[in-house]
Amino acid sequence: MHVKKGDTVLILSGDDKGKTGKILKAFPREGKVVVEGINTVKKHERPRKQGQKGQVVERPMPMHASKVVKADAEKKETKKKAAKK
């Protein structure tokens, strides 16, 4: 996999195209990554204790690693390598 936990990445496709974020988790066997604040879904949580209220929590979901590319945090540029001929 071309990215790892802690890398800053740029999203190449999907609803969050063009956004940047930090990788929280990587799943090399599935080829997926979880990016902070990207690809979030709302999950409804049940109350666990009596008297506690249920809540809606936003969680980042895994996305395919091919949809992200390493980005330079300060310059907002990608680190794509040009093909040599």
C-alpha cells in the first residue's frame, strides 16, 4: 500500500474530492484506509444505561486506498511521480 497511518492525503474521487485529511487507520489486506473527517456517516447509538439518551454520532468509514494520494501538508500539493521515458 502506498500510504500509511499518519500520512496527510488528498482525496481524488467521490463526494469529498479535493479535500485533505490525515490517515487514522489503514487496512492493507482489504486495501482500505480511514481518513479523518472524510467519508463520514451518521450512526444512531442506543442508550447504554438507564436514563441515558440515544445519540447520533458521525464516524469516518473506510475508503479504498486508490482514491487517495499522499499530499504535502504545507503546500497542498500531491507527491505524484512523473513517468520516466
